[in-house]
Amino acid sequence: MSTRNIGLVRAIILAGGFAQAVFWTLTLETLRNGLLPFDLVFFWLTIPAIALGLLGQSLPLAAGLALAGFIINIGLLAGLAANL
């Protein structure tokens, strides 16, 4: 993988991770009624993805964690919206 591609992958991982962090923060502020699944996604998937992206290590793992967190967050949000 070339240096340019690695930089692009890192940028995508960090953008996805930070977007999820903002999503988690907004969810925390507005809908905080024991939403433990959002916490688990954030602490088990989003933070490790951001950390690995910043370090530049295990980028495929970081990309997988960020993508998994994004998909789970969308599912959780859809379930929450269906209950409103």
C-alpha cells in the first residue's frame, strides 16, 4: 500500500471515528436514558478505531471497527426512532 493510500485510509478512519464521537456526544446530551448500547459502541469500537487511526497501526482493523460502529449506530438510531 502506498503512502498516499495509507494517508487516505487514515483520514477516512479518523473522519468516521470523529463523526461517531460527535453522534455519541449528541445522543448522550439529548437522549440519555440508559442507552447503554450507544456507550458500548463508543467505548469498544469508536475509541479504538480513532486511536489506531491516529497511531497509524492496524489500519484494516481500525477501518473494520469504524465501519462496524457506524453500522451498529445506524441500527440503534433506527430502533430508537421507531420507538418514538
